[in-house]
Amino acid sequence: MRIKALFFDIDGTLVSFQTHRIPASTIEALEKAKANNIRIFISTGRPISIITNLTPIQSLIDGYITANGAYCFTSQHTISIHPMDKSDVIRMIEDANERDYPVIIAGERTLVIHNRKPIVDDIFSSYLHVTNIDYSKTFHDVKEEHILQLTAFVNKQQEQAIASQMPHSSFTRWHPLFADIIHRNISKANGLEEIAKALDLRLEETMAFGDGGNDIPILHKAGIGVAMGNASDDVKAQADYITTSVDEDGVWNALRHFNLIP
């Protein structure tokens, strides 16, 4: 079955954690894939408001799975949107206040850092190089919007405690210091299915790339799932193919391996 669409995680897959840039080999590989009539999609845990590091390939992108599948769209159409249950959102905010941990609240238009702590800056500003967060926003600014995702800076034990009180939500991790929370039963895999259906693609015609725990569902769902060489061991164990790391031409090498680029 010919591969017609590629789905890429951003951090650790397209963008290096070391340089905060897309490697030149990856840009060239995507340009060659696009010239070969293969569609290119983003599949990320980032809400759309903080997808700021894809400028070199922006013109090549056909669509997005964002917020771990909560909001999927192409340049022409919204494919799907799955807001969280408001009662679950309120319960998490209450718990964050009670136990004093920060939560990132991603609405349809607004991003809020609730109960800001240094760990948020350490991860999102330094590690992920997100530079456009407006820290003056509060929960009041976003509470009337559909909430697409929460990111809670909790350990696994804390996660288990609050998850039992949020029955309409699901939790996923790609970093040990925080958990992403979205509507129950939604994932990047659901986003893949919804985009494939909307664009008349067969799942066998898709290939997905990733490196974190939140990528496992889409690696399973796609026709071919590719783990980056820098991926965690549990991700590698679930992939159909393991390429080299993002900093070692991983995307280029995988696309050459499957004869998708010359």
C-alpha cells in the first residue's frame, strides 16, 4: 500500500530538544516527500497557540492534530473539536489550588498559566523554547471558552488521585513532570482517524512518527508507526520501525528506508 500521508509529532521528532530547530535534513526530506505528492500533517500535544517552531516547513503542512487530538483541522476546514467536560476542568482547578501545583489551561483561543511556578518556565520556556505565553491571563479570561486541554504539573501518584475525580477525562504523559488531560477516549489516534476519513485516506496509507508516550496510540493506528531513536523504550517497543534520533537525521533516514523520498 502506497503511503500518501505522513503525521509528525513536533518536540523530539521534527524539532530538536538540543537546538530547538528543525534539522536541515528533515526540512529537505519533507520537501522531497511533498514533491512526491505525499501529504504532511502535524500531530502534537501542543495547543495551536504555542505551535511557534515550524516556520521553515509551514508551507508544506496540510493539516494539524493539536492538543493530543482535541482539535484537528486543515487549512480549509475544522475536522473535529472535542472540548473537555467543564465539571472536570473546575475540579482540576480546585485541586491545583488545594495542593498548590500549576496547570496550563488551553482554550480554543486563549492559553492560561494557572498558579504559575518556576517549573512551568523551566519546562516550557527553557526546555521547549516556548516564548509567546502571556502570563497575565487568568482563568477568568478562558472560562467561557471550550477548554481543549489541561496540562497539570503533577507526579504519577498525584495524577492517580485527581484522575479518579475527573471521570470524563483521560490523562497522558510524554514528560515525567506533567500530564496532559483531554476529553475521555480522545488521542492522536482519533485525530488520525478523523483526518483520514475527512480526506478519504485509508489508514494503511498513513505513516506516523513520534518519540513520547502520547505518540503510542497514533503509532499503533497508522499504517506504519516510526519511533525516533531518542524515543523512550516503551514507544520503541510499540513501533513498526525505529529510526535514528532527531539530531541524527531520523526523519530523512526513515523516509529513505521506506523509499518515500529519492
